[in-house]
Amino acid sequence: MKKLLVLLAVLTLSFTLTACNGEEDLPETMTMAELDGFMGRSDVQYIDLRNFDERMKAGYIEGFEVIPYFDYLKYQGILSDANGGWVFDTGEIGAVGSMREMFNEDKTILLMCGSGTRAQYVMDALLSLGYENVINIGGYAAYIEADGEAVVLGGESFYINMDAKGTYTPGTYFGVSDGLYLATVVINDAGGIQSVFFDAVTCDTDTDADDVKDSDCTTKQAKGDDYGMVTYGSAVQEWYLQANEVAVAVVANQGWDTDGIDDLAGVTITVTGFEDALEDALTQATD
């Protein structure tokens, strides 16, 4: 009987503590659509891995601290996707102590970025160090789509001038795909992707209106508004503007991020040729 009373007392105390705390147990996985139900908790570390300029331009989620992957972790040699492809390898952690100082092992860590790619990579790195409670909750765009309550809108003109750091050979490289798609890539002195310019050859001009295309070709960037993509298609902005948005995304991500580019608002053009042309240019920068 005495043991039963002790057991009942323990159960009552446990129920009381849970009720007073009022916080739901954290799940093993979480999506952006579920995030609002777990905001503002003292047992959680909320981390945004985007660069400061990327975050301030696109917007952010209130309550998340910033540990930029490119501008800090990679730039300082703390953690770097040296092998490419965002597949973590244990040799890519350059400073274990710094990782442990920044990421609190005593809390559940929620990681986010632009699309979830960087978050997954950092999550894999932390798990390799023995962390147990780390969740990749995905990208900021998914939180917007889920009508998240903690959105702080960004400003389109926000920019921080900081050279990206990488492993490419400095210089300017020209990539081509299918003889149509072009990529000009500038690698800075720190080995990072400084700028990207996409273009495509077009031979659709019929100057004398005789239903025969001119033999001379130009490019869609050169034609600009005259290419007339908006006037005859479902696109909301001209071809060159869409191409430039893809280029900005590549620089922000220091490479091609399919999920992030697929989520770009207003970009409806086919981008496969861009990806191949970029790969051609970066291959030259690796040789």
C-alpha cells in the first residue's frame, strides 16, 4: 500500500510539472508549417544559417539567431563543403571547438536556411559530433508559404559587401551548354564565386518580316525588353530579369541549389541549361 501511495505521488508530481510547464514535447522531425507551435522555448536554440544580406533582403523569422554558413562557418574554415555536393564528410570540420561553442548541445537545435540544403549539411556535421537533438526544419520560403506568424519582411536593396571564400582558382571563366546557354563566372582572390552572369543565344529575329529568320544571332540579355517574353507568355517578368535572379541565387548559395532556385518567385524559365553552363565554368575554375 505504501509503495502504491509513493507511486501515485510521483505520478501526480509529474503531471503537475507538465501542466505548469505547459510545453509540448518536441518531435524528432519538424516542418516550417509546424514551427509556430514551438516558438519562444528556452530549451530550443533557433538558428538561421543564411548570410546577413540574404536574410535581410528576403526576410527572416523573429527569434532566430544568425550563424551564417558562407560568411562565417565556411569563411573562417570552421565547416566547409570542400568536396562539393553538400554531402558531409568528417574531414570537413575544421574547428570542432568552435562548433561546440556556437551550437548548444544541451538544447534542441532547429536549423533553417534558404531551402534546407545548408541546414541539412550542418545538421549532419553536428550529428557526427555526437549531438542528438538537431532538426532541419527547411527553408524560409516554406515558412512564408505556411503563413508563419513570426515573419519579419526584408528590404530588396539590402546588401553587405563581403568577398565569399571558396576553393576555386581566381579568374573569369566562361561556360557553355548545348551551344546556346552561357555562363560567365568571376572567382575572387579568396576562391569564392564573386559574380555570375547568365545568357542565351537567340536567332529569332526577322528584320525584314519575310518569315525567314536572320542569319545573325544575338543574345537574350542583349535584346532585353525587346525579347518580349512577358508579352507572349505567362511570365511575369522579362527573360533577362529572371536569368539575373537565378544568378544572384547562385552567388548567395556559392553554387547551384536546385531546391532554392525552384522556389524563386517569378522565375518560370527553364534553367537546366544554366546549371550545365555553370558547371562547365566551375570545372575550369577547379582545374
